Amino acid sequence: MTRQALLIANSISYSESRHSIPAAAVKRTVNRFARLLEELPQNYRFNVTQLRDARAKDARSTANVIAERAAKSGDLFLFYYFGHGQLSSDLELQFLHPSEQKGFFETLRLSTIENEVKAAEARKSLFIVDCCYAGAQYRTFPTILNGEHCRIASTTPSARAYVLTNIVKDPIGIFTRSIIDGLTSKNATVSATNNNITAESLFNFAKKETKNNTNNTQDPQKTGSLAEPLTIWESKPEIVKGVSNEADEKTAYKKILIICRVLALKKPPKNLEALYKNLTTKHLSSFQTLHKLEKGKFEYLPVKRNVISRYIRLLRSLELLEQNKLQLTGTGKKLATNWSSSYNLLLLNAIDKYLQKHGISRETIEHSLYQILSSRGVPSKVETLDYLSLGRTLSKDELGTILDILGYMRAIRMSTGHAYFPW
């Protein structure tokens, strides 16, 4: 299959025009969605094209190109918009795009994108629109399109869309989060005996979640239909042998890779001080953290040296680093040099050995998560660590980091806010 997806995202205003989400935050949100679409089960994956803060004319021409690709192969064209929406004088939905003049916007009508789909003669399409007044799409939905076409809107024609945002988590549209969660959720399947996730079942899941998370303020809408399954829910997805793309650059999962690769250089840092300098200059984007400054302002600053020390201790616990010197072990060297093809495989083997030394296995972790769930509890990070460490002498900090790594590998399921679930 050669499914095609076009994701358009613009730095947006929400609730009130004076509030906005930075371009970097919008980028993280859309990257997350893109990775998910690219890593769906083999027969359901999309070729994804992203446009962020693009001019309206570029969005229109790209939509035409991507829709034509889908039309030629007879596969699904998915269009997603995340940004600010407004209504025209005749109540059509318009997307706001940046203009050449700073502080001003251009508008792009949804009907313009619809016309590109029609001109390309795409026979199957799904539009997912997360912006204020998104439900106004029903006014211009072409009833004469050939094939199957479905439109999912985050809210009604007269209502605003909302985002979740704070200083440490990615701002993300509430509706978008529901769509992302739904594409990997058993609760979004067609039925208890049918693991397909369709546009209809995904919409039903996203509508329920969105309404719950906005106290029924935001009410998603759907127009048209699409019979083709979007994906299939798998009880436990296959773990890729190489690097998982969904992990953010600031995660422990990526930090371990960076440290190992730095220590594998022809001229590696000779001591902890040199390693710290390398990581906080050449890899600052991964080794910086948000600090609160005076007057309530926040700024990213390099991590402290003790953070690097904790990772060194973890690498030694995983037997990737020699105990008495700053030098990779044989396994650590393999991980650093074969990371693109074997990172998860080698790291998972190291984690299994670590857990075994402490009388734990991945099966133990999975069983513990089931136990917490069976008592009607949410397997939060704190609860999971308390459960697993009971009667055992091991570092909760290390175990917490390992749980995160297993989540990014998809060995266990990790949800927003570090809640863990068995697949």
C-alpha cells in the first residue's frame, strides 16, 4: 500500500487570540502524529508529508501533489490540520497561515483543499481537522466526490477547540490527543471481537474522550464515511530492532544512545568533566532542562553534572560501561556502532540481564501492571515502582528510567503522564 498523509500545522491561537503556542511545540505535536502514522502495522502505514507554518499557496499546491499520488495508487489520502481556524463572511471554514508580513495571516479555505482532492480524482480520503469552528466543514463537503470520503472535525461550526498545555508537557490539541491515543487503543476498535480501527470507530472514541476532557464543551463532528480500516489494534506490537523514532531527543532512551556514541568516538572524552562539556555543547538540545527564572519566566539551561553522573551509573548497571573507567564494554561498543539496526535489541538484552540480577523480568513487570489494574488503580510511575521494588534492593531511579525505556521500545505501553499499561 502507498497511503499518503499530509499534515499541516501552524503556530496557533486558542481560546483567545492573545494566547499562542510556540512553533517548536506545534512541531513536537505534529511529529508525534507523523511518527505514529509511519509506524502503524505494516499494511496500514502512511507516507507522511509535513508542512509547518507554510504559506497558504504552498499548502494548496502540496495538497494537490499528495492527493494525486494517492489517486494514482488508488490508496487513502489523509489530510490533517492543526492550527487556528476562523469563519469567512459566508461561514466557510478558513485556515490561518503566516504571511510574508510578520504578525499578519493569510487564509486558506477548506473548500480550496477539497477542490484539490476533487481535481486529483482521489477515490478515498479522510480529513481530520483540529481547530476552532472545524465543524463548519459540512457546509462545503462535496457530495459529488467519487468513492469514499470522510471528514472528522474537532468541534461544532460555532465552537472553539482547546489545547492542553503547561510548561513541561507538549501542548497538544485535546482532540488531536484523542485521535493519537485512539489509533493504538483497544477501546477504539470496531468491537470486542473485531480489532479493526475504522474512521467511524476512531471518531466515536475521539468524540467520547474529547467531550470527557472538556466537560462536554467541545463536541466533535463527522461527515461522510470510509469503510477501509485505518489500522488494526495489536495486543503487543513487534519491537523494532533499531531505534524507535517516537522517543523525544530529551528522553533517557535517546540520552543513553548519545552518551554511548560520544564514548565510542576515536578520541572520546577522557573524564566526566570532558564528557559533560561535550554533551552540553554538541548535544545541548538533549541535555538541557527547563528552569524557572525570576518573575515567573522559564528558560532552557544545560543539565547539571549530577545528571550525567546518574546516567553513567545506569550505564554501568546495564553493563554497557566499564565499572572503574569511562570506557564502553564490548556490548556498549556494539550498541554505539550498530545503533541504527540493533539499538533496541542490544539495549533490551542489557535490560533483561539487569532485571534478572534483581529478581525481576519483563513478565514480572507486565504481571504487576495487570495487578494494579485489577484493583481499579492506574499503573502510574510511582505505584509501579512501589509495587516492583517491594522486598527488593534496587534503585527506584534506575528502575523508573528502565520503565520509560521499555515504553519507548513498546515492550510495555506508556501513556501521557508516565502511566504504564500491559499490552
